[in-house]
Amino acid sequence: MPDALSARLKRDEHGLVAAIIQQYDTREVLMLGWMDDEALRRTLTEGRVTFWSRSRQEYWRKGDTSGHRQYVRSVSLDCDGDALLVEVDQVGAACHTGARTCFLTGGDLGAAVGTRP
């Protein structure tokens, strides 16, 4: 990972930074994951998104078991250095539930919380 990028990252107490994953052409927000320096290094050098799993305490590359891969198109750092925007070409579902995105929207959100927008 470039030293200039590493120096600008503001990591949490576990050494992690939030990574927002977005489809590069439609701008659809797909998911949020967590990266440490090694996960970001792998993402930048391998061209596929790698996360740090907080629950499993291990690295996981999106799609290795599901086949729903994320191919990196660009990576940006927000102005505060505490979040990454990873633009990808998503193949298949982004969410572990099988949905295209992990985010509920519109009527889905209202149904999930018991109200309708």
C-alpha cells in the first residue's frame, strides 16, 4: 500500500476502516465492509475486494465461496480519512442473503421497520 495512503487512513481501535462498496456504473451502493491495512493492500494489488471479517477474525475475498465477485474499478479515500469508497464491477449478489444490495430501500425499508414511507 502506498505510504501516502496509509498515513491518511484513520483506523478504529481495531485497526479497521469502513469500506463502502458501490457499483461503478449505476452508482448503486451495494454493501459496507471493513478493511485493515492488509485487506486494503490485497484489494489494491489483486483487483478483487478483500475484507477483514470481524466475526470470523479472518480475511475473506468477496466471491471466493459464493462466486459473487467484486472486481475493483477504483478506490477513493474520503476527506477525513475514515472511510473508503470502493467502486466495483459486481458479479452476482453483493449481500450474503442473495440480494443485489445489502441496503433496504423505499418500501423494503418501511416493511422492515413496520411502517410504510
